[in-house]
Amino acid sequence: MRRVEQAAQAADRLRHLRQSISETRQQLEELRQREQVIISELDALRPWSRARRRELAAELPEVRRNQTRRHEHLLQVLDQSTGVEQIARRAAEQAPAPVTWPLVRRHHADLGRDFDAAHRGARSSDVTEAARRAEEARAAWAGLQQKLAAARDEAARRADLPPDQRDIERAALVEHA
């Protein structure tokens, strides 16, 4: 899934880069056309059209500055595109075929849902199991408390016995064991 996502991201970045190149080239072409229109109009203007000449003369440097900026941007994007193409190519080589990407994504999503369901089931089972074990532990603890009380009671009674009866008691315990 990681390889599929890396390949998809690289392809998406390459597509955006190519789109940017195309848009920048289109903008450059529009700026060149505008420059040609301005130059043609300046050449065709009559001497008495000074106001229009000033407007066009002021617009021409701005168009040329925009052309320069767009051209520099295009060069930067073209420089980046080589590296991005290589990254996209490597990522595509390491990933499964693009036609299988939806299947890989669906399988990954199914595994995620299965894992989440198993995790919820385990958590629920743990809660149920923990409650049962706690009840068993409480019952065992109560039984052990009763045995401890009986053993203390027995020890207290034996301590109160006269020495000859203690000997008889010990002999009976040994014989019983």
C-alpha cells in the first residue's frame, strides 16, 4: 500500500508539474501575442495619437517583465520536472501495476476494517474475560479467607490444649497423614 501511495503521489505531482508547464507556456504565448499587438499598434499609430502611444509605451515594459517572470518560472519548473519524472518512474517501478491500485487499496481497507473488528472483539472479550476472572478471584479469595480463619482458630485451640493432649493430637495427625 505504501508503494502504491508513493507512486500515486509521484504521478500526481508530475501531472501537476506538467499542467503548470503547459499553463506557463500558454501564458508566455499570450504575453508574446500581446507584445506583438502592442508593437504593431505602436508602429501603426499616427503622430497625433500621443495619448494612446503613452498607454501602449507604458504597457509594453510590463508585458516584457511578465514575460521574463513567466520564462524564469518555466525554467524552474522544467528543472524540477526532470527530478520529479525520475522519482515517479522509480516509484512506478517499485509499485504494482497501476491497474491493480484500486484492488490494493480496497484490500488494504478491508484488512484495516478486519483488524479494527478483531481489535474491538478482543477488547470486548478481554472485558468479559476480566469480569469472569475477577469474580473467580473474589470467590477464591473468600474461600482462602475461610481456610485462613479455620487454620487460625485451630492453631488457637491447640495452643490452649494441655501438653499431654497436644501429644495425642500430634500422634493422631501423624497417623492420619
